[in-house]
Amino acid sequence: MGINFKIIICFLQFWKFFSPILALIYLILHLMQFLNEDLFKIFDKFFGIFPNFINSKMYVEVDLFGKDAPMGYVYAACICVITMFVAAKMYNHLDKIQKIKEDEKLKKEAEKKLNEKKQKQKQKEQVKIKKINTYYGLFELKLEYISGLDKSQDDLMKLKCEYSKMVAKKIKEKYPQISFAFSDKIFLTTNDFSTFPFVVKDLIRLYKVLFDIDKKRYIQTGLLLCFWTTCKMINPKSALKILLKINGLKLLNKVIISKEIYSRYLEENNKDFDFIPLGPSKLYGAQEDGGDIDVELYYIKNTKK
């Protein structure tokens, strides 16, 4: 319904208000036929087209004040009143339809603008994500004796430190561009994101070797491994604090990554991993000032050969 629809509504609105005025004029002129015939003839030239047409089709006279006059003006007035009610009803109906159409149009325009805004925001985020090269990781083993409550926990701590030192050495030999800090955990950082999938695979491979060794010693070995990054510049100590909070979620034997790692990885040509979303998580006290951080986390379902 284009411009014609609007014209119809405007006409109905006009007729709704004008028709009772015209009906009143017709009634006055009908009486004028009996009271002042000369004056009536003057106005009849302007207003008599429709009443005279009615008279030509259905001629009826009425006697008033001793004079006979046709009923065309009365019938015309009645028709005006009837069409006024019809026009009012049609106007209300069509006006409601028009408002619904306008609301739908405004809603579509608003949705279009919102989608365009989201698309622009997404493109900006993609540009930022593509520029990410730095990432941080935290490797931690959880050791416990399968049996024997009298075993020394100090021995397990020493073993964890030895494992951390050994794993860091192996990874450092293969990836000299990676920086390490370790004790009983390994904190790693690098400015080369292309190493990410290979580092993950190597850390998992080394963990499996240690798992098999410990199994023979009746030691249960679990893994806490997570990776995180951001589009902004950040102090490595702040990154470590966040990684410790992620490992603090105790998602054992899963490689946990942040949304930024996930998004950045999707920009790579090599697709070695499948991912499962864990949804949003709140890391309490993860900021330097003790504030909380909301993160979206994923874990690697499997590594493709």
C-alpha cells in the first residue's frame, strides 16, 4: 500500500469532518427553498449538483409553508451523515493498519541499524583480534598418591618442580622465542601466536609421558592447562594472575582457552582443534586492583592429527 493508501486515509479523514458540515448546508438550503427562493437559486448553482442528481433519479416533493419542494437536499444530507459514519469506521480501521505498517517499518529500520552497528563492531573486533600475537599460558600438574596415606607430600612437591623444570626445558629447546617462569607451575608467554597449536600439542604429549611414568609409581597425575590473551597491552604479572584464577576453576585434564584465544585461532589457516564453549565465567579478584573479570571460556575437545 503506497501513496494511494495514504491518499485514501487523508480523504476519509477529510470527509469524516466535512460531511456533517455539508449535511447541515444541505438542510439549510432545503429550508431556504421555502423561505427565500431567490437566495436559494444563487446557492443552488454551487451546492445543487448532487441534490439535483438525486431528484433526477428519485423525485419526491414535500409541502411546507404552502410550497412544494423536492427532497433532493434532504436525501443528500442523509447520505452525507451515513457516509460520515462509514468514513469514520473505515478511517479508524485503515489508520490502525497504517500505524502497524509504520511500526513494522520503523522496527525493521531499527533492526537494520542495529545489525549494521553490530557488524561494524564485529569488524572492528576482528581487526583487533587479527593484530593479536601475544598469548600467555599456565601449565600445572596435580599429583597425588593412589594409595598410602603415609607418603610424603613434600616429595610430590619436589617431583612437581622437577617436572616443571623438565617440561619448560623441552619446550624452550623447541620454541626459543617463548619466555618461561616456573617453580611447581610453568608460566609461558610469547609474541608469536603461530606457535600456539604446536605448543598445546607438545604440552599434552609431555603430560601423557609423565602420566604413564607416574602410573607405574602409583601416582595419579592430573593436568591444569589454560591460555589467555587480550587485545590490549598488559603486564605479564597481571596475565599470570588471571591464568591462576582460570586454573583455580579446577577444570582438570582440559585445555582451557579464553574467547580472544579462540577468536584469534579461527583466523589461522590450520584448524587442528575442535572447541566446546564453557560459557561466561567470573574471575573474582583477578584484576590488579582486586576487581572481578568476566570471561568467556572454551576447552579443546580434541586435537586433530
